[in-house]
Amino acid sequence: MIEYERTNLNGVPDYTAVEFEGRRHDYCLLIPVINEGARILTELGRAQKAGIDQLCDIVICDGGSTDGSMKRETLALYHVNTLLTKTGPGRQGAQLRMGMYFALDRNYKGILTIDGNNKDSIEDVPEFIAKLQEGYDLVQGSRFIRGGHAINTPPVRYAAVRDRSAHWLTATAAHLPFADGGFDCVLSMFALTAGAEFARVLRPGGIFVQVLAGQNHLPGLKSIIYPAHVEKEKTLHPALPGFGLLHTQTLRFSFSLPDAQSVHDLLYMTPHVWRITKQGAEALAQTAQLTDTAEVIFNIYGRQEAGNLLE
């Protein structure tokens, strides 16, 4: 085992290295991690079972984990070739630059990368190596193409992949990371209405579109998961300081779900998935089909100081 430190490198963060072994293969696999806990250890176990260390050198690019997952004796048991630990500034990109520098310094023929959160198929690494050996310059996998499979992928990422003409951002509505008066329109769908914050980012005369669940939204689903539930009266056209209500419309329609999986999927499209009791979940699991009603309220507000201007 060899230990050393690298500092003052151009474009590369300072880091320490622990080489459990020297270079053994033509290819290396860089795995950036920080506090991945059992996820990275499970992934390394899968790699060991698939014999990945017999095809390439596994290099962990740690961002400074403090959860105990980077213990040297544990990594050695999983046949990790080298542990790099970033001590300089930067995040995952800096970790990968650190790994790339190390790999180039070792003169590997090819470099592979995979996340260390146990979501990607590390068992497919041999297929990537095979393509590199065929002469391909770049080989990239995707969970979004035919045959791909996603685990806990945020919905906004699916949206971003399907519409690359738009810019997508995940943030809290209570503290939007935008300048004052920068938007013509804000759309809030089944989400927190942060009126003051929406007013701040809208230009004078801008539009706020609010989409709410109506008083009689999904009564069939609710009757199953909350059998003794009494629906509280909702405020469907809330007064918002700095806005005038320009128009409101209700959309109401019935629909049928033909099987238990569809009923399950409906639950996961609603906030009830976070509130359902064990008894409610058991009752829903016995529901083979469902006919229900959707009721959605559309409120359109204008950014102005006047009172409500309901048309």
C-alpha cells in the first residue's frame, strides 16, 4: 500500500491517495462518492460479485466522507484499487477531475465513471469496456432510452429529458432563486402558494396561474383510504396580497381505472401517499378497479395592488 498527497495542481483539487495496489488493468472505473454509506458498499459488493475488479481498476473518488463508509480495510476487502480523497475545494466535478488526473497519470487506455449511490448497473461495465476495445472513443449509457430502468429518479429529471428547450430547476417556492420582477407568468400546480414570493418575481402586470384540487376531488379514492374522513371546507379562490383574481374555472370529469396497478399509481400521484394509514393502504391493496371523479380549480391572478377583479 502506498500513501501520498498531491497539491497545487492546475485545475485539480488537492487530494490524498491510498493505492492498495498498482495499476493492474488497461481501464479504470472512477466512482465519485460522499457519505453514500451502505449504498456504495452494496454497489462494491455487486461489482465484486460481477468480477469487475478482474477487468478494470476500481478507483474511489471521495469528496470527504464522514460516515465511516471509506474505511481502508473495508475498501480493500471489496478489491478497490485506490482511494482518492479530495482535500481541496469543489464538489462532484472536482472529484472527477481528481480521478481523471490520477487515471491519466497512470496512463490508462480508457476511463469509466459511475455514480456511487447504487442506482446504476455496475454489472454492465464489461459491455462498456468491450466497446472501448472495439475502438469507440465515447460510450454512454442512459436510463431514459429503450431498455433503461430508473430507480427513484426525480420527476423533474424526466421532464428535463423530454423537453430540452426549457430550463428546469428544483427549488422551494418559499425562496425562489430569481431576481425581482423577472417573470411574465408563474404556474403553481397542486403546490404551495407563496403569494408574496410569487409577487416578488413577477413583473407588474404579470400573471399567476394557480391549479388546486377542488372540494370534490377524488372522492372515491378518499372513501377507501379514509373511510371515516369528513372533508373540510376548502378555500378555492384565496385572496392573495398584491394580486387581483382575473378569472376562475372548474374542470370536472369522471374516469375509470381498470386494475390494481392503476389504482396504486393514482395514489402515488397525490399527497395522500404520505398520509395514508396502514389500514387505508391495506384497503386500497384490495381494490381491483376504481371509478372516480377529478375536480380541478384554475385561478388566474394579475400582479397588481387592486382588489379582486373576478370576471
